[in-house]
Amino acid sequence: MNYRIHALTGSLCGLLFIHYFSLPLWYKGAVIYSLVVIGSLLPDIDIPTSYLGRRLKPLSILINLIFSHRGFTHSLLFCFFVYLFSLIIGLEFYGVAVVIGVFSHILIDLLTKGFGSNRILSILVEAVLFLCHVFFIFFLFS
Ligand SMILES: [Zn+2]
């Protein structure tokens, strides 16, 4: 799937995370939301032409050479290491946010395996995710 679908899924997960923990929308909520969205894009860093891969090209090429696409960065072990890293630096709550984003990415990739670059399916999924945002934001702010 393309980065927009992963970002939209991460965005939805971020909104759910903020709502579940009743976080204030400003500062901590915004940071958590951003981390979930970044986490949802993180696994595709193993593709040098991906959204994050283009911005972090040397790292992306290195990861692609070592693990190849949909390897280590698309595994639960990667989630564990992200969480472990956040634990070591003492920011485990923020680490959970990134892990939720990474997990949403892995889940979407699993669900859409085989559909690959189906343009119509991508548009439909984006439309559904957009509508979910509209309903959820209405629910969150009402
Ligand atoms: Zn992926």
C-alpha cells in the first residue's frame, strides 16, 4: 500500500490512542499523534523510494541491503526493539505510540498482501479511512 494509506491508518490509530488515554489535544496529544503517524511510515524505510526512504536515503539503502523489503522492519521483533529502545531512553509511553503506528503498518500490509498496487482498492481504502476520520473527529469534538 502507499504511504497515504499507512499515514491515514496511523492517524486514525493516533486519534484512538489520544481518546483512549484522554490526552489533551495540544502538546502531549499532538506529540503522541505525530509519533503514531511516523511509526506507521517507519517500516517502509526498507524501501529507498518510500516516503521516509527518500528522506533518509543512506539509512534506507543500508537497511534494504541488510534486511530487504518487508523483512525485519515489518516484524513484531522490530516492534519489540522500538519499544526496548524507548524503554532504555526512558520514554516508554512515547515508544508505545511508535509501536502502535508500526503495528498498524504491519497489519495493513498483511491485509493488503496480494492487492499490492491495485489503484481502485487504494482509492476505496483511502476514502473509507477519510470517512472514519470525519466520524471520529466529530465524535471526539462533540
Ligand atoms: Zn510496508
